[in-house]
Amino acid sequence: MSAETDFEYIRQLVRKRAEVALSEDKAYLVESRLAPLAREARVDSISELVRLLRRDPFNYLHQLVVEAMVTTETSFFRDEHPFEALKNFVLPELLKQRQVERTLNLWCAACSSGQEPYSIAILIREYFPQLASWTVNLIASDISASMLARARLGSYKPHEVNRGLPLTLLQKYFHHSGKDWQIKEDVRQMVDFRQLNLAESWSLMPSMDIMFLRNVLIYFEIETKQTILAKVRQVLCPDGYLFLGGGETTINLDAAFQPVQLGKAVCYQFRSG
């Protein structure tokens, strides 16, 4: 069986189960992402792993392969500007708008190993102590059970906390756990981690005031991007805020949204009128 045929099988599996489109130049990821799974499955090569997958109906091993291929890179306070916008514009505005309800719902979709939702939790603790008396639902979802297990644990290697996390915040909100850094329990409990495939139903999600869907749409084909944004329209509050990745946009995909410049960040809100 050729490597090209193996890659095509993996592409089709990921496309069918997660709606993620792996381009042809991503073949190198198969070796790096699936080699550990091949070892766990006690086979000698990726080709042997694919042979096992082809032999059986969809099972736990297939799911692990899908999860491994769609896992994305993340870091604390990644790209910085969206978090500055959250601190300086979005949360102050929503504090005014939600004074009666005193409830905020935030969702980090495709949260990977949890640095993004924990960054938001730290930001809330650091700059908005008044929210301690509010109901703040900070939901973080991912397709990968293994990534969610890591995220729930809240334990990070030195190189992970050194990426984007200021030393003052590291010392204030983490403590040493062996060679690693463990996020403090009160911050960890702020985040509700849930397993969710974005290509499937969002029916259990409440209405969202803020949604972080960053560096996710780039993995989808145009039709799937439009489907995802249509789902966003169903869960985002009329005055809510949608954050996408720096290379992503709703322009030419969904006319219901308009870009809004907040400092050095761009977010998206529903068009007025």
C-alpha cells in the first residue's frame, strides 16, 4: 500500500468525522501525529495502522486518529490583541449591558490543551474582581478527549508557560508541581470543559455573550465554514462578540456579521438594522 493511498484514507476519515479538510501539503503531519498511535497499537508503521483502520468499522482507534490529526497549536494569551480587546472594550461594555442579569456566558471552541480558556479565566480574575459576584459560565470545548483530559488537569511544562504568560501571572496563578506548573484550583474550576465536535449539534450550548472560535475555520472547506457560522448565529447573543483567528474572517462567508475594530484586534458582531 502506498503512502499516498494511506494519506488519502486518513484525509477521507478526518473529512467525514470532523469536516476538517487536510490539504495535500499536510502529508508530513501524518507521520508526526500518528507515529505515537502506531506504537500504542503495536504496529510497525503508519501503513500497518491504516490497514487496521480499514479492517474494522469505526471504533475507538479511528477516533484517536481523527483527534490526533485535528489537534491544533495553542499558547497562553496567544496573539495578545484579542485579550487586550476583551479587557479594554468587550468585558467593560458587557458589564454595563448585563447589570440586571449579572450573568456572562463565554465559549472557547476547539480549546486544545486549555491555554486559551485559562487565559480568559486569569484575565477575569486579574482585572474584573466584580465578576466574582456574577454567574460566569466559561465553557471550553474540543473534539479530543485526550486534549480535554490535559486541559482539565491544568498542568503545563515549563516551555508551555513560558509562551505568552507573563512571569507575574505565572507566579500568581500557578504553583510548582514537580517539574511542571499547575494552575491554581480556583482558576481551574472556573472553566467547564466539554467534548464537542463542531461539525455536530450545538443544541446543549446556552446563548453566548462572547465566543472565541480562533484558528478553527482555516481547517474547514467553504461550505463547512458557512455551516459553522450559521450555527454561531444561533447561539450568539444579538449584542455578542465573535473572535476569529488573525487569518480568518466572515467576509464573503456570512453577511450577518460585520468586522469591528477594537484597538489592534478585529472581532465580529451582527450587523445592525
